[in-house]
Amino acid sequence: MTRIISPADLRAQGASVVFPQSIDNQFMTADLFARIRQRGLTLKGLLNNAISDHPDPISTQLFNESKTEYIRSLLYSRRIVVNRASFWNNPVLVSSLLSGTDDHDALVSLIAGKTIMPYLFNESDFSQRPSFHVLDAGEKAVLRLVGDASLTEVECVRLGGADGAENERENDRLAVRFRQQLQLPLEMGPQRLDLVVTALLGDRSASPRERAKLADELRGVAKWVRRTKPNRNELYRKYITRNDPVASRYHGDRFTFELKKWFDVVYNSNLPSLIEARTFTPNGMPTPLDAQLDWGRVAPRIDAAGADFADAGAEVLDRARNYAKLKAWDALERQLAVTLPAPEDLTHADVMVIRSWGTWEQMMEAMEDHIDQSLDLARMREFWRAYNEFLKELSLWWLARGRARREAYAAGVARIWRWGSWFMGLVNLGDEVFPVLPSMDEMPPLGDAEGMVEVAVETGMFLYQKAGVEWRRSQAMRGIEKVQKVSRAELVRMYESIRALQPSLESQPLPGGGADTATEETA
């Protein structure tokens, strides 16, 4: 049985809600997109292959990257809302439902307990077959879910609640807002638009001429949207894929991936903004704030005709509070990581165990306090303390689960000081300390007039795979760093102190691929 609630009903239940972008089938990292495009693959083929008996490496990468961010969202929120379509066409959910293991049972329990809540567009029944593409095994997975004896009711959120006419009006508003945001480049000044360009390029380098070309592309898209009023599928057909967004190949133009990221961040943050929930943005993808989107920056508007000065002042204050909360969440979602184990190694059953811990509950309470009072430094410090305690318990729990894991991996903590492309640091592995030391000859010249330079200090947990003598970070922790000003003389003294730990060691990278490998972020 399907029970439909409205966004107001959802908010009244009190639990904080996020929408994980990674469960959208079009989510893919830059590396994955490049591999798919180079080989001329289609999303439809990859999705079906990902849950086959013998998935190929690219389909496996697609599966693992989606699951990594999905699991991360379950660990760092009270509740997630998932588009109903995902139960039919996302390989992570479909494979869990068909697994016949405790992973299936745990996923059903998370849905029954409203930790995972489906979103309905205009459907009145969760199990209604979609009109769009679904995985070959998708229908079987959904029928198995709704037929589970332990799931007597599936509670779903819909924009208009149970009122069909209201839902139709809200869906129209959703479509209008989607197109409005896509037209923002026409209203943005050069500086704001350049911030969007920076966010879409990510780590990809581009000349000033190329940046200007991408800005022109965004304006061109905005003009086309204004004329034609498309939905996302129509945008994909024109700019991203050769025809059908799922069944056809991706274009090979210079900025195809950047335009795709633009469409996806607008699409995936549109619905959460109407429900007054948060997006959960995957590592490496632009957040709504990065993309300079309007929603989330302001409180609901007061009717100007009936407003007095007190109302206007309250609105300004609400907008400022909302923006501060959004900034706090924007900073957190970049940094919240699963250091050990790799998130794709966790099941729904693992998630249920982890969410039952006292350290998880304390972390969530501290996170909610920090976001609610984002300018309070004491609350921020308390959150990071609780977060570190949670990560500590998670790491120890995972390593204690099996001898094979303990024999294959050891955990190490690295601290790296970066100055431009030059860096040095330490890696702690058990009782041993290893230096990471490039040549002093490669150190950049003096910084400002006072000889001070800004150094980024990065700290993260790494896995050391004993058999292969290689380092990898268990899950990307983009942005976990702080910047401090030091003199060149202090850097030299620090270098010599690290060097003194192992006087016999030449100034060379660590084994297994060099110092860059030691700090490489891998999902």
C-alpha cells in the first residue's frame, strides 16, 4: 500500500532530509565520463551490465561511484529522499533488492522505517510501472520489494501531497523553476558567470579563451531554453547525447561534460529546494552554491502588498540565517568522508548497524546544532570532535570484522604541507613514521614582501595495501584542509626536522608510485 504525504507533512516529521545526487543515473565523474565517451558506450548498456554476472570494468566503476556517494548520504543524514524511478533503474538499489541476502532485508527495513523515502512525480502508486526506460531487472526488483511481507506500507512524498490538482500545479512550478535557473547566465555579470565556469571546469585547466567560450555556451543554452522551454531529456538530446539520453552515445564536444554538470546540478537541486530539503552533492561535483543558483539563498518571500516594515525586516533576517545554514552545509558536504572502509564495501545491513551507534547519534546531533548555529565556533568544534570519534569507531569496527581485511590492509594517517605544486609531509603507519620529501631544489621562490607564504595543510586517513605496496585514500576527502601562513625559513626547518627522522633516506618519493601516489584521492 502506498501512503502519500506532502512536503509540509515531511517537514513536520522533524528529521533532516537530503536528496543524494549520486542515485540519479546520469551521475558520473569526469574520469568515468571520459572513458564512456571514448569507447562510444551508452548509459543503458552500462546500467544493465553493472548488475550482470560479469560486469566489465567501466560498469563496475559506474556502480561503485554511485554506491560510494549513496552510502555516504545514508551515513551523514537522518533521512534521504530517492526518486521512485531509481528503484527501477539504479543498479545499486536493484541489485540490493534482488540480492536474497541481509542487504535486501536491511534496505526494506530502511524504507519501512522512513530512513529512505521514495518521491513520486505524478504517480499515486509506488509500484506503478514507469513510462520511461527501466533496467531489465528493475520490474522484478520493485515487485519483490512491494511483495515483502515486512513492508505493509510505502510512505512517499509528492509535491502536492494526495491532492492531484495541487500536485499538477506544483509540478508545473517545478518545471518553470528549472528553466529559470538555466537562464541565469543571461542575467549574471561577468564575475558571477566566471564563478559558474570555474565550478563547472573543476580541476580541468582551461585558457582564458576557453573559459570565455564556455561562458558563451552557457548563454547560448539559456537563450535556447528561453525560446523552447525544454525539460532535461530535451536538453540532453540537443547538447549531451546524440539522441535518447539513455540509449544513445554522448557527444564528443569540448564542453559536453561541463554542460552536463550544469544541467544536472540545476535538475538535482530543483526539487529539494521546493521541498526545503538539502542536496547531497557527490565529491568533485559543483554544489548549488558553486553554480550560483538562486534557491537556498533566501527564505520564502513575503507578499509585498501585505507586508509592513517588521515583516520585511524579518524576511531579511530569515534570508541571512538561511544563507548561513546553506553555507555551513555546503562546507560540510565537501568534507564528510568515509575514510575506512571504502563506502562501496558497505551494505545496507552495515548502514543499519552503524546508524545504531552512540557515536553516530552524537555526530548527527552535533551536525544539526552546527548547521542551525553555523556562526557558533564552539558548536563547530564540537561537531568535528564528534565526527572524528565516529570515524574512529567506524575504522576499528571494519578492521575487526575479518582477518583477511587486517592482513590485506593497514591504516595510516598522513599530513601534507602543500605550497603550490611542492609539498612535504609525514605518513604514520602503526608505530612507524615515513617522510614524504621532494627535492629542496623544487621549492618555489619566496612569497610576499615579508617572505611569508600560504601553505595548505591536508590531513587524511589512507589505506596501505601490503601485498601491492601501494597507497590509496579510502574515499575522497576534497577540502579537508586548512591554510596557514609561514615563512620560508620555517618551511626549511620543518623539512629538516622531517628529514632527520630517517637520515639514511634519500630525498625521494615513497615506494609504489611516488609522493603523488601517497596523496592520491581515489573513490
